[in-house]
Amino acid sequence: MAFPKTILVSRNLSTDSLLREWATDKGHALIETPFIRIEPIKDQDVIPSDWIFFSSPNGVDVYFDHYPILAKKIAVYGGGTLNRLESRGIEADFVGDNRKTPEKIGKDFFDSIHPHEVVLFPVSQLSKKSIVNVNQHNVCHEMVLYNTSVEPTKVPKVDFAILTSPSNIDGYLLENSVENVEFIVMGATSKNHFENLNTGARIHMPEASTEVATIELLEKILAAPRH
């Protein structure tokens, strides 16, 4: 049986969070600390479209808190964004497989829709445009919905750090050490970003960017023999 651990997650979890429930049941300490600041950009005109494509849970929150849905269909980057959408009682018409690269998710999306359909992308000012740049036929509009800034925060020593985006990785590393920490990152973009920093950290990625998949990965790591 694994000893209780201290687990950090770089977001504030919902009240019905499965990860928080699991940590409580297992006796693990859970620290919820974002390492970014989100500043919504309000009072913009929304361009009507056939699709709206959300690439992050933050995009879902900011959009639905400040803007109406004019699109006929909704697409999401992966499981984590889908969970945030479903928490608002809304279903997605396309869900990307975030075990894939952003470019492959973009290709899957554009291959699945009609070439005459118009797509709206609500994004942060830090967007790498990985999805929209794959487009070859569709009319696409990007709407800078919010500004993301890194907010370094010193946290107590943890055994696991669940970091949910490249910006959260950067914010964590500015004030905290990678020594003796197992890192879990959400999606291929975050994993590639972390690996390219060459910190020597132990980095894992769950099968999907969901709390269920994250819990399964934590249990697998905890059950593994320690040398």
C-alpha cells in the first residue's frame, strides 16, 4: 500500500472533482494552485459560424461567461476541454484525441467537416495557431478571447505535480524545483514543451486529459516497484 502523497494540480478543481474525491479517499494531500492569470477580453463582436472550436477549458469558461454561442456545432481539443463543456450541460460535436499532436487533431477536425463550413476559434494571445494552420479549405476566424500571463508561485514540496498547460509549466518552474517530483502533464503540447526545457524531470502523460485518466496514471505510478 502506497504512503499518502502530496499532489499539486495547476488549476482550481470543480466542487464535484473526481480527482479531489480520489485524493481524499486515499488520504493524499491535494494542493490546487494555478500558475497563470487569465484576463478576459470583453465586449467583442462574435462572428457567426458553423463551428466554434475550443482548445482549452479556460477558453470554454471565458467564452460562456461573457459571450453567446452563435455557432451551430461545437468542437473541443480533447478530454479536459470536453469535461469543462459538459460541466455546463453542453455536448460537443467533435472531440479531438489529445494523445495526438495538435496538427493531427487539426487534420482530424478539418477532414470531418464540410469545406464550406466556417469555424470560429476563441483563443489566448499565446495561441500557437497549431489547429487553424492545418486548414486548407475552410474559412476560419480567430477571436483573442483572453490574455494569459505566467504567475510564478512558490508551493510546498510535493510528490506529484499535475501541470495542465505549457504556461503552467513555466510558472511552476520559475519558483519550484523538479527534484524528487513526478510530473503529470496534459496533452502532447505540454509534454513536448516540458521535454524541450531539458530539466531532467520525470514526465508522464495520461491516456487522455481527464481526471479519470489522471487518477489511473497516478495509481499506476504509485503501484510500481520503487528502486
